[in-house]
Amino acid sequence: MYGTVMIARPTVSIDQFRAIGERWQQGRTPPPGYVDTQVMAADDGRVVMAVRFASKEAYQALAADPRQAEWYRTELAPALDGEPEWIDGHWQSL
């Protein structure tokens, strides 16, 4: 499994942040290889969002999709205080 983790400081409440993600999921077929998304509201006010895919190729296909870039630019980025930290990699089970 492959995916990304985003660490950011939101400018909106955690409920508003989650609503942005829910709108992303509504009315669309999940991208091929999409597994799930989890969001943590950190005690220090940041959010940590993990998005997992079946493969690196599936993740890269979504990342290269212009519709995804538009959604990020118009929906998610305005809810963040500056640029988030992104960490991409392979998920391992313990």
C-alpha cells in the first residue's frame, strides 16, 4: 500500500476541515486504487491527514489529475495556514 501524509495548521475548525474531505468524496466514484483517508486533530491545533492507495501508481495518477489539483487549489488550500508538509511512502503493517 502507498500513500501520503499531510501535516498542516488549518484555518478552519476540524469539523469544517472534515466537511471539505466529505465534499471531495460526495458525488464521485473513488479514484482507482483509493483505499481510505484518516484525519487526526492534533492536540497542538494541527491536522494530520493520511491518504492510502493500493499502489504508488494509483496515488501518482490521482496526484497528476488536473481535477485533483483544482480541488486542492480551490477547496483545501484556502483552509490551511500556509503550505503543508507532505510525506509520501509505502505503508507497512506492524
